[in-house]
Amino acid sequence: MEKLSNYTFNRANGFRLKYFFLVFLLLNFFALVAQPFLIPQPQKIELTSGYFPFSASTTFDLSNNEENQTLELLNSKIKLLFGFEINGSKPKFSENFISFQLNNELQPEEYKIKIAEKSISILYGKKAAQHAISTLVQLFYFNKNSTGASKIPCMSVEDVPVFKWRGMHLDVSRHFFPVTFIKKYIDILSLYKMNSFHWHLTDDQGWRIEIKKYPKLTSIGAWRKGSMLGRYRDHNIDTVSYGGFYTQDEIREIVSYAAARNINIVPEIEMPGHSLAALSAYPEFACIDSVFEAAKTWGVFDDVYCTKEKTFVFMEEILEEVCTLFPSEFIHIGGDEVPKTRWKTCPNCQNRIKSEGLKNEEELQSYFIRRIEKFINSKGKKIIGWDEILEGGLAPNAAVMSWRGTEGGIAAAKQKHNVVMSPGSHCYFDHYQSTPEFEPIAIGGFTPVQKVYAYDPVPTELSAEEKKFILGAQGNVWTEYITTASDVERMAVPRVIALSEVLWTPKQNCDWENFSNRLHEHQQFLKIMGINSSSSIYDVLYKSIPSDNNDYAIELQSQKSGKIYYTINGKNPTTDDQLYTKPIKLNATATLKAALFLENDSTGKLLEKKFYHSLSSGKKITFIEPPSSYYKGENGFHLVNGILESGAEIRNKCTGWCNADAEFEIDLGKICSIKKISVYYLNDKKNEIFPPQNIIFSFSKKSGGTELKNISHSNSVHINGDHVIEEFENCKARFVHVRVLNPKRITNNNSAKKDCWILLDEIHIE
Ligand code: ACM
Ligand code: ZN
């Protein structure tokens, strides 16, 4: 090989290089400009000259091979987008036709599209027909003109995915969704080239798959006698019977529907935990002699399958039918959240531990999974389970789905086991995707689209060799708080679209700005397709942040870039109002109204939020009694950040003390005249959060306990609703010492065993 240093740079070379570079840039620019809308972005697009006219008179070539199904799939989308269907023709026309051809030399998920002026020719690997269809319908739609037809720029597309497991999950146990919706969900997945549907078919709240050998699983186990209304913590349960299940005929129909769209269905049969619904039908497989019911509430329950011999017969006979119904290479066996409570005192389980020479109940769980794995392997299939299946030792051939962060996935890959990444931080689509107080109730968390898009499924902790075990990633839609099909769509879309590009497109080609522009174009496309997509990327998110001079400032942000205009005078903002360029400081309490503007039009929801401003705003807090590590409230800043919290996530925004008084000092920065102090707190006695017993204010011109003077509180401080207001006369101080008495101290009676929390939201000093 010639040494590179032999190359000598001269002006002519330099010019040629520059010229070449310019042409290269221009070609790329045109490729991007002409096709800025495809999601996921294909690996390679090369534009050539001319256009292919697409209209109702375009035909589909059926002369070479049987592509009737492809034509049907293509037409189902064309019909929605254009209102017409195209005809198949045999022999093929000499112009304006589309041809599909299977090519076994391509990788299974690889496809190539060549668009010329007279024809569109597609070659596809054996699992890639749907991928080519998805690209094609996007090309047709996004090049549609006012006449309702399209002029598609001539080009060649060469495309293949980066990851081989591109999955979405759906929990149909907490809430049940009918066959028509399962098909629609599969359609959504296939439209964005996902290839795996993890169907969470069994859980405590309902068994959803017909098993011929055990009919009570569905006649009894598919029904619960009530469901939770609202948040878990409110503990309201209705008495309405709720349930449903899929017959084996329906499952076969769905499996075949999915296969036609290159979606593999991975069924999940939960074991040994999350099994109350099954135990309600067949209580003989539990550790204790009892009667069980499908759960009405969400959570993790102590009653799990017993490890006695007959349970394994039961499980294997169920799995026998499951393996026959689903062609999937993988069967998901759950394995998560298994309390060992019952096993610890069950004679059968303790015998099992002894007879198998196991150390403890963790190893008993591993024994359970290994036995099931042996059975599934004997059917020519593999198991995949949640990352708890690592505990007590991984079964020899098991794949791991990493949900409690990435650690489980990393550990499994290091042990040379296949891994699907699905960490709560980026892949739980049951989390909030916008400001919780303005969103319907979700389970918690905050996983906006932009965060999903930033996900890299391959942990940097792994070596190149270990990285090969990361098959891909999966988004999970748990449905405790998702009750309707339309809500499933709102939670899944557009996060699934972001995940689809993360998993399909090489990382170096992923760019949020570019993606969010394409996603913006897709919103209308989704609407026409009848898909309910969240518009959260246009929401204005707010945050109170510490600013200079011991104050706070309001930071505004949107995921989609654009201009944010705002007002603090009550008017709805227009482009004539204040343009947001830096965090906003207030000098009095005000209601902020803000909205994102794209091309001078307001887009998305109007943010409307009151911010309080007083002498204490953003001032330094010194804790005398430190708050609980769970509710530290950003070292006191949350007490003075100007926001009266609301919404489902309110607790996490408060500062909390457990079984102790709250005690702290506020430094107002200078001596001020103090007339009134308002203390806002949470009152949620059901959840051990109590109003203050009393509040003692002390004032001083200097900091520190012994210096405190001018104590002017009264024992009869007025406690009302969710706040306390105390008024003062002739009070001048720089330091305000606040002690909020925890009622536990005073009412130390029989209920004293319970925790007693004080959760403070805001302190306003005027
Ligand atoms: C899970 O979220 N329990 C796997
Ligand atoms: Zn037992």
C-alpha cells in the first residue's frame, strides 16, 4: 500500500477537491430537499432526472409472479390517502406501472426501489415487501399535488435496517382492546417498518387468550369485578365487571394479518408472577389454599404460581397451545416482579428448594424459568423474559428484555445472551410525554418524543463483541391508565415513529432537528390515515430555574423548534407580542401565556400558567431539619420557585419531611418589611400526607438560631384548605425561620405506627 504522505497537495488538486466536494454537497442537498419527509430515513437515496406520474391510471404489474397480496396492501393505503385504488394488470403495461419482485439475494428486510419516468420497480428481500410499500405510500402522499395525483421525482432507494428487533408492546390485560384495534396497531407498526409486536396477553387483571385445555382461564380469568378509577393513590374502585379475550380463531387471524405486514407477534404468558387472573380460575396452582380474584387494582401481588409439579404440567399444556398458535421464534415468559413471600412459607416450594439443591427463592425462580425454557426449546422455540430472569442465574438460551434500566441488558450481553433493550427511561410509552398537569393521567415519568429519539440501544459499556448481542429495542405501552384505543394511539404515536428511526436508520444520519421537521410533515399524513398522534412536540414546556440576584426565572422550551411568543398581561399571544429569547424574570405575580408559532401561525396548545412573585421568590433556603431524600425539592428551591403545583405529579414537586417537623430559614437578602406569609402544603391523609399541626415563624436581622428575635407567631395560626396565611405587624427582618410541626409529634396515638408526612409546596412572603 502506498504511504499517504506521498500525496502532495497542489492548487489544481485543491480546486478539483473543492469542486468535487461542492457537487457532492449539492447532490445531497437535492436528495434532502426533494425527499425531506420519509420516516424512517432510508439508508441511501439517489435522485435522477424526471418524474413518475402517479394517478388512478397507474397499474400494478401482476405478470411476473403472484403479488396480489402486495397490491392489496398497497391499495389499502392508497385508498385512504387518495380515495382511489390502482388496478393490477397482466400482461404489464409498457408505461406507468409499478412492479414488485422478490429477490432472495437481498437480505430478508432489504429492499430497493427504482423510480423512472415510466415505471417504479421494486426488488425486495423475503420480509421486505411491506417496507417497500411503506416507503412508496409516503413518496406518493408527500408528492401529491392539488389535482390529487402525484409527481414522484425519479430516484433510486436502497434500504435496510440497522437493528433486527424493532418492537412495540401492548398490554391488553389492564385494559382490553378488540381485534379491530389490534389490527390497526399492527398497521401503525408496519407503516413505520417496525417488525415485532409483543402482545402482553396475561396479567393479574385479566387472562386474554383462549386455551382449549383450560377453558376457565377465559370464562373466569378474563373477567374482573371492578377497575380503578383515576389515580392509584386515590383508591377508587368501581364495581363494573370488565374483561374480554381473544379466541384462538381470532389469534390465528391476527397472526396471519401481522405476518402479511412483516410483523412477528411475540406472545407473553406471564409466569411465575402477575398470575392472579389464572389463579382465580385454577386456584390449585397457588401455594396457599384460597380463593382468588382477577385484580381490580394495579400493582404486584404476593400470590404467584407454586413450584409444585402439577403447576409445570399446567404451564406446559398452556404453552403447547401458545407455541402452536404463534410461529414466533421467541415466546415471552414474563418473569418480572415475583414476590417470594408465598414460596418462603410453602411446604411444596421449600421441598423443591431442598430436592433441587437450590440456595434460596431467587434460585427457585431461576429453576422455574429454566424448566419452562427446556419445554419451549423442545418445541423448537426460545424464551425471552424481563430482566428479573437474570436473578438466580440465567437459563441457558434465554434472551433478556431489559426494562429496569440498561443494567440487565448489559449483564446479559456480557454473558453472551441476546438482549432487547426497553429501559423505562426511554422506552416506556405509558409515561407522560408533555407537562403532566396538562396531560390526561399517566402512570408517571416523563419520556417526550425527543428523549426517545435520543436513545441509543447499544450501551457504551459493552465491547464490540458484546454489542452484537443487542438485537434492538422495544417501546412498551402498559395500559393501567390507558382505557381506550384512541388513547393507546396518542401514547404510542409519535413516540413509536421516533423509535422506528432510532432502530432503522444509522445513528450518524439521525438528527432531531431534521427528524422533527419530517415528523411535522407526518402529522397530517397520520390524520388522513386515521391515526391519533399526540401533538406534544408543539407544546410549550415551562420550568422555573434559579437566576442571578437570588430570584427565579421562567424557562420556556418546545421540542419542535419555532418561535415562542408570550404575554404576562392576560392576552393570548400573537407574533406582535414578546418573542421568547431568554428566561423570563417577573417582578410581580402574573399569568404567563405562551404558544409556539411556526410560520406566523400558532401551533399546538396555549400554555397558561400563573407564577407567584414575592419577597421570598428564589431566595436561599437553609435547612435546619433536612427533608426526606425522596422529596428534596432541589435543595429548597421548589419552596420558592413561584409555582403552585398541580396535576398528577404534584408530590414529586414538593419538599417533604417524614415523621419530622419541617424546619428551615429563608434569607430574603436584605432587611424587608414583612406583612404576610402564605405556606402551601399537600393534604392527602389517605396517603399519610397531613396538614401542618402548627407553624412557628421567627424573624431575625441575622442568621442563626440564637440570634432569632421578634418571634410573632400565634398558636392559633389559621390552617385552611391547602394553605396557611399568617399576617404580621411592624415586622422587619432579613431572615425568616419557619418550623412546620408534624402532627405526628402531637397526635402520637395508636395510629402512630403509620408514617406521617409533611409535604410543602410554596412559601410566599409579602
Ligand atoms: C414491567 O414493566 N413490569 C416489565
Ligand atoms: Zn408453593
